Amino acid sequence: MEGKAGNFKVKLRKKPRYIREDKCTGCTVCTEYCPVQYPDEFNQDISNNKAIHIYYSQAIPLITYIDENCLYLKEEKCRICEAVCQNEAIDFNQSEEIMDINVGAVILAPGYEEFDPRLREDFGAGRYENVITSMDYERLTDSTGPYEGHVLRPSDLKPPQKIAWIQCVGSRQVNPEGGNSYCSSVCCTYTQKQVIITKEHNPEAECTVFHNDIRSYGKDFERFYQRAEELPDVRFFRSYVSVTGQDPVTKNIIVKYTTFDEGVKEEEFDLVVLSVGLNPPPNSEGLAQKFGLELNEHGFCKTNPANPVETNRPGFYVSGALQGPLDIPESVVTASSAGSQCGELLNYRRGDLSVERVYPPEKDVSAEEPRIGVFVCHCGANIGRIVDVPSTVDYALTLPDVVYAQEQLFSCATNCAEEITDMIKEKELNRVIVAACSPRTLEMLFRDTLREAGLNQYYYEMANIREHCSWVHPKQKEEADQKAKDILRMAVARARHLEPLEEIDLPVDKRALVVGGGVAGMTCALSIAEHGHHVYLVERDNELGGTARKVHETLEGLDVQAFLKDLIERAYRHPLVHVYTGAEITASAGYIGNFTTTIQSQRGPAEIKHGATVIATGADVYTPTEYLYGEDERVMTHLELEEKIAAGDEAITGAESVAMIQCVGCRNEDRNYCSRICCNESVKNALKLKENNPDMDVYILFRDMRTYGYNEDYYREAAGKGVTFIRYEPEQEPQVEPGKEEGREVLKITLPDYVLQKNMEINADFIALAAAVVPSAGTREVENQFKVGLNPDGFFKEAHVKLRPVEFAAEGVYLCGLAHYPKLISETVSQAYGAAGRVLTLLANDIVTASGAICEVNENKCVSCGACIDACAYGAIEFQETEAGVMAAVNPVLCKGDGLCNAVCPTGAIQLKHFTDEELLSQIDAAVPEKAAAESKGIAI
């Protein structure tokens, strides 16, 4: 690679696939005949693969390739695959290609590598068969894994009954050598997932998790942890452990661990799972050298603390685990963030290479008799190992108006979707049913498939035989077969009555509104403005900055006040950012691409028209009622302590002892979540106190220290500098009361010592409470104004935690910062750019399309009772004057098709298109065979 930001010349080497991609259908007949078998890398070498294969079951494109194990490539023998491929897709004449491309920016996302536990001798990896890694276990539980989702232990291929997980293998370890000092961030949660899946597969299994701290710091993670912990025969055990051997006969693994009550114990387990951490990708050093990038001391990419996707080289951005251990939602956010920043750099090229997609003219088939095509998906083994797919296909052909049916391996794969399009044309189908998974994720794909064939997309129906059948009946195969047929029969009954619907094209206003002027709001607003869009930045306070005004440094040493000052200046200076402080939103209405928001600010009243909205309203800090806060001035919150340290308060810096109490106001019945940032804040303050006064006694009283990621190094540094960390349990919280010690006024803290098995007492001059981060005061108001949702903890709820982490279910409204959930400044910046990226995706369009599945009113039945108006959460229904009098009328643009109005209408005057009474009642009639229906009094769907 050579060049600079905006103009890079890249030379790529493309390896031959030895497959003609335009001809391969992914049928895998060639794989069946291939004589070469070797360990399957994707399945952790547990099972074997062939020299010609599809890399994994949902690869894109879903076609085969031939690897270096091929006999013909090594010895010019065999070529069986070439003989059995009916499509003549095998091409051994392909050779390596060198490609020269010009790009303006580069995003690095090479992922990570799992830690190799064989580097640590104390866990028995590589020595004992029944010691496996968490990635091994992940593949065992997967339906496309080596044993089709059945967990079998390596020594005898029998289901293990008693399983232990050992946490922090390769993470949080510096002695003995071979581990990583950082926390890998994801291991606690994926172990909890594996425990839950294990209990679903085998309710009698006994599961033990050996851990140090449980780091359930993410959104909804605390509840997920409790869900796993409360399962029967599940133990979460805080202890350091080692694997000491195995039973020579049973091959059971012997684990040694310590307990407070009984000392050192040994226990046998059928299987031990090592929860391995995340290492940098194996080629990170090569990438760094090739592209002139800096790596940090851990081997991950070194990034800007104020912008965690920005590298030291202009034009290079990093996303995902190359910047450090990340889970899936954060990886998705960083991907969107990197895309947004690439867009800023390359804004001058916007639209130069875009090509408008053109669909064929839509055929009018409304007068034709139904000709239904059914496509039943194996979904790899998700459906196929439970439901008899061939039998379901045969059954489909017996149903009324079904003229064609076939099975597919993955209906969502590109080649299978093309196959559906081809069959619509060839068989003259005018209704299509795909029996597969949830419409939530794939309905739009299959609707698009119908459009490619010139058919109205609302002639499509999805039969969910995965979530509604195979996944919930994994041990009832015969019943699952029957249920799949029942679901399909109902889908066919409904499909016969489907009608074509027209969607509405709406113009997009190219301006954006950002609600909240903290770090998240300003970062997002500036990113959108850098793409050439006007942005209205509305802040309730009289000045910008939000919670960050109370923060002075990050753990990494970023000067937050200098960073904040620069951000505020940029916001005010940018010609496309219009700042409104001291502002209250009085009303908001509209829909995606066309919103109108009324505000009252220091500048007076204003009506803002905008196409997208970003909610970045920040959060507040809980005001404690515990531990004498508000009664004794020596008790303060962690942010108040930071401000005093930054101001050089001599009473604090010269104190003999300071104690910090974690989890104040959260991880309890009132707020059942972790505030995520508190442990890091306390460690930061402790290090600052020790820096100013090395002789000071600093105590941190904690339940679990959640210094995830690189912050683990600072936790270790604090302990090394004499900060005392003392654990307490919620059942025995610390007790605080004023007292005296050798004539000195102190705060006495009493709590149990679990090692000594007795109470201990700490005398502190000051106490800092790690107070919970709570939703901002205006959250409920914003929820109602913009028709968005909240999670059980009162933070704004994203549309999908993994697929759409910065979007709301309400279209055109986006989310970032503390309004979403507590997070560090670096994470806030990344999410703000991510939200900007999604906004820009919308604003790049001239029009957006509103669904045709909306409600309409039959004026002949409407009695003007107004029940539908009260029920509609989107304000889409209002009274209008008609020739027949005042009647309810639906605004088709505002309607979201949730159908609440249908349910409350006493006369049935309002109907939801695509879910009419005729369509739904036909499904109900088809749900129960005629004889059973005659005997039944009713059925609820």
C-alpha cells in the first residue's frame, strides 16, 4: 500500500477458489464424494471436513471452495468433484490474482484470536481429553456443530452430566507467564450463556462456574447473570482453581479449589470448560508494519483515547476486536462509527459510485387464482435436525392452491434467494411462502426476492418453523414434525387471501435534530454536520457539556476538561450546527424523514423541521440516602471526590485515610443493573490520591471489581501501590457511623472479613460513594414526545441489542451516550459516531418508503366513538369531517401497523391491511382439523 488519506493505492492478492461462483449452487454434492478428510478448523478440529467444502453453514456467498488439502492440487490425482458437479462449477485452471485498487480510507477489522490455554500448565489443556476451551464448547452447543448441537465429551462421546467452567483463562493473569494482564471483557457473559444453553439441553446437568469477579457490566447483563445463577443445580463459586489430574478409568477431571469454610477441596467433573480470553489477531504485528500503525503494549491497535476508532495514521480506522476485547454490540457500534468517520473524510466523493437499484415492472396478478409456492428451509441443522423437511415439503403439495414446493439448505443465502426468484417466474407463482425462521430478521429479504421477480412483495408469507417449532421442541421430533405442518397449513390458508399493497414514498428532510448537548450529542452533531447536513443541537441546561463537566481525567490520562472545551468550541464554530441551550422541547410530531419539533430556549420559541432525530439526553447520578450521605459532609459521591482532588482540596489530599464504597444505589431491587463506570472511577480516584499522598490509606469496598478491558491494568497498579480492596456481599453491607480514634474524628466502617471469619473495622477520614448512574430526569418526557421505548431500568431501549444497537424501533430516531446506558467517555464517543453513521444512511436518501401494511377505516361501520384514537400510540388517527359526518381517519404515514386500534374498535370498522379479519380467521380455521374444531369451543392464537 502507498499513498495518503483520501488516495491510497492498494495491491491485493486474491487466492483461487477453484470454483466458478456464478455456477456453484452450494448443493455440496461434491463434498459428499470428496475422499480427503482432515480436522475442521471452524469446528475447532473436533470433527472432520473435506478438501472441498463450504467454510461454515452461513457463509456468504454460500458456495464451496477447494483448499490446499486437495489431492489434485498436491499430487494431480482424483478430480472426483469435477466429475460429480452437474453445474460444471469446478475450475482447476483458476490461479492467484493480483488486484490493484484505489481507495480513500481503510477500515481494519481482522477480529481476534482465542487464547491458547496450553500455554498454562495449571489447567490441563492438551494433557487431559475432557478439558476443552469455551470455543470448543460453543461449537458443541451449536446446531451446525460437530454433533448437531449435542454436547459430547471427547473421551467417550457421552453427554457430560457434571460440568465446570473456569474463568479468566488467559486473562487477568501476569504470573505465571503466558497469560494476559487485561480482562477480555466477554468471558463472564458468554459462560453464563453456555450455562443457560446447557440447562436447556439437559435440565439435570450440574453446572459450576469458578470465578474471581463476575463482570456483568453491560446493558441487561446483570439480569442475565441472575438468570443463570438462579437455575437449579448451578453454582457460581468465587475461588482460584487448578486442574490437578484425571481419574484413569472414568477420565473425569479433578479440580482443586479453595473455600472460606472448608479450606482446600478437590472435586471431580465429567467435563471442564476453560473460558479463554481474547488475544490480538495473529497478523496484527504484520498489519501494523505493513500500514505504519502503532500497537499498544498488549498487541492490539493503539487508538486515540478521545476517538477509539482513530489510529495514528490518517485515513486508517479500526473496528471490532482489533482495538481491544469487545462484545458483539460494541463491535457493531464501532463498525458504524468507523463508517461515519470514513464518510467525513470522503464526503467530497459522496454519490459518485452509487447505482440505483431497478426492479422489474410489477405484474398485476390480483385477478388470477392463487398459485402458491412453498420453500422449506433446513436452516443448516437448526430446523433440519428436528423437523423432517422432505416430509414437510411433500405435505405442502397436498394443500389447496400449492402448485410448487421444495426444500432449501439456507433460504436466506444468495443462491437460494435467487432460486426463489427463478421459480416464481418459471412456475408462474403468485404467492410465496418460506417456512423458515423469524420474519423479524428476514422478512424484508424475502419480500425483496419477490420484487426481483416482478411480484408485489405483500404476496409473501413467512411460516416460522424455527423459533415456533424446532427450537422449542428439540426433544419432541414427531410432535415438531406435526406442528411444522400445522404452521405451514395456516400460512397457506392466509396466503390464499393476501392482497397487493402499495407503499408510500416520502421525501427526506436533510436536517437532523440532536437532543442533548453532552459529549455524545456534540460528537454526533459534529459528525453529521461534517457530512454537509444542518444539525440542531438542543440542550436543556444553560451550557453544553453534560456529565463530563464533572469529570477531569480518564483512567488513560485524557484531560477531559480540555477535550470538552475543544468539543464545545467546535460545536459553536461549525456553521451547520445550530445550538439551543436552556431549551425545552414542547412538542414533536411527524415521521421518518419528516419531523417537526417545537422548542422554547434562551433564543425564544422555534419550530424545527428535520428528517432524523438523535436522543443523547445523558444521565444523572443517584443521590444516596445510605451511609450518612447528606448528613455528614465527609461523605460524598465519587464525582464529588474527583472534583475535590482536581481542585487540590488539602483536607482530601492530606487525609490519613479515604474509603470508597461501590454499588451504592444499584445492583439492588430498585436498580437491578451495574452502572459500569463506577469501579473505574474509584480506581482512578484511588490512584490520584496515592499519587498526591503515597502514605494515605485508601480502601475500596466492592462486590465485584468490574475494571473490564485494559482498565484491569490500572486495578492491578492500584493494588500494587497499596490500595486495599475489600469484598463485601449485599447481605452484609458495610455499616458506617461517626466515631473517634485516638482523639481524631473519623467515620467507622464495619464489615465482615470472609477470610478471618469475623468483623473488621476501618477508620476513614472521608468516604466516597460510587453512586449509581440513573436515567436523566427528562427521560419519560422524551419517551412520550418521540414515541420511543425504555428498558426495565428506565434507559432508552434500542431496536435490537446486536443488529441495531443505536436505533429505536421508531423509524428515524437514533440513540447514543449515557441515555442508552452508562459508559466510559471513549465508548460514548464511539457510539455517538455510530449513531451519526446510521443517521447519515437515512439522510443520504432523497426518499424513504413507508409500509403498505397500515390501517384503514370503513366509514360505513365507524360510529365515531374515538376508541381507536385513544389506543393509537403514534397519533396516527384523528377525527375528520366527511360527507357522512365526523369519522375516524388514519394518517398512512404515521401509522405503524401495530393493530391496537383493531382490537378496541367495537364495530370492526378499522382493519389492518395485510392482517385482515379474513386472513387471520382463515389461519384460525386451518389451525384445527375440522373434526377437532367441531368439538372445540374456541381457540386462542
